[in-house]
Amino acid sequence: MEASMTIVEQRVADVTILRLKGRLELDEGDVMLRDHVNRLAIEGRVQLLIDLKDVTRMDSAGIGMLAGKFITVRRQGGTMRLLHLTDRTGRLMHITRLETIFEIFHDEDEALRSSGVTRS
């Protein structure tokens, strides 16, 4: 059985980009994101950019996990920004009013610049 979600990690200077693919939902998807962000936080890597372009489904557990990990990262002095929301994830962020909490970007370079990073 294929995993509900995969996460590809990329580092650009001090920013860690997490490219999520698949379903961010109860059980596998939300647990995978939780464990990944917790590991990064332990390592002190708390400047995160979460790319949601390839998220095919997100439920309330996925939304809750994003919000919870936002708090985890903030408590350690970091930031968690969102990138490439789909129409569906954008609507969910609007309905839950999480769009007022997260910085949301449509352009990766712009998101990196907001973190003080420019690509060479």
C-alpha cells in the first residue's frame, strides 16, 4: 500500500523547504508531517517553508497539524510559511481563518526573500 503522503526536504541557506505530496489527512499524513517538523525543530531548523502544491487532499487533522506545528516552530523562534496553496487548501485556510495566521506565498523566491534569503 502506498503511503498517503511523501515529504521531500530541500535546504536553501537557513530555510528548509518541505514539499508535501499526497494526502495530508488523519493518521499517516498528519503523523508524517508532525514527526518531520519535530525532528527539524530538535535540530534547530525552524525556518520552514511548506510547499502544498502537490497536496491532493487535506482534512481537519491535516489543518490541525499545520496549526500545531506552526506553534511548535514559533515557540523556538522560527517561522512556518506556506507556499503554493491549491484552490481547495486555500479555501480551507480561509474557512478556518488560518490565512490570518500563516504567511502565504504563491512564488517560492518571494517566500525565500521574506526569510532574508536570495538565491545566487
